[in-house]
Amino acid sequence: MSAWTRPTTADIGLRVFSSSLNNLFCETTTGMQQLLITEQTKRNLNSNIRHSSQWNVFMEKNGSADYEILLIKWLEEVLYRNEVHDEFLCEMHMIIEEGEEYLTCKAQVDWVESNQIEKGVEIKAVTSHELIVEQLKQGEELSSKWEEIPMFVGPGWYCDIVFDI
């Protein structure tokens, strides 16, 4: 996984790297899900019965911060399905489609019943605070102000995201 927990004040954040935008959304989702569960659950997650579904979100393009808004909508959908439908996402494959007026996030997901897992941290909200979704060009460097997070050299995508806990 290419997601690192990063320091924030009173909340919890992630910095995520990936080779493509689709994979960045997947890695960010996986990073968020890993925050939600205990170490014991992480070790035993594959022993639960999995279900498969397709989850979709879409948004009207506004010209600026489109990927950031789509990421928030997607992560909120994942949290909603966990809390309301008892579907805890384990794995996914995603395609982001860009039309003239809309961005659509289509994901084939594997999930387990939420009551089968032990929760750790509770995420109350996905925030736009310090949110960045950005592409790096070939050879472009992204340094890290956090000792525990490595630098990243493009080409690729990265995001910084903060969750309200």
C-alpha cells in the first residue's frame, strides 16, 4: 500500500502516492479503511465471507477541484455504506470516467458485513481541509515535511487528505 498516516492537529491525515488517478482513489480508500479497523481485524479480514457489488458516485464538473470533490464524495459513500448498510469495503477496482459535464467513479468492490469486524478509530467526516489531489510530471519531486513519509518522484499522482475523528 502507498498510503502513510501523517500528523495533523486533533484529526488524522493520509498522504497517498500512486501511478494513476484510478489507483490513487483505490489506495486512498484502502488507507482510510485501514484506519477504521483494529490490528486483529486486519489480520483476520480475509477469513470473513465476502460479497461483491458495484458502487458508483458522480458529480457535475465545476472546472476547479473536480478530482478533490469526487474523492470526498467517493470516500463519504464508502463511510455511508459501512455505517448505514453494514458493508465494510475490503478491496476494489475503480475506473474514473470523465464526460463533458460529469465525472463518474465506478468501482467493483468486495465487502464484508460490518458486524464481522472490530472497529478502531471512528471517522466522523472526510474534510476538504488541506485536501490536494495532484499529478506529478516525469522527474517532478514532492518532498515531505513529515519525517515518517518519504519523498515521491513523478510521474504519478498524490493526495493529502484529512479525516475528522
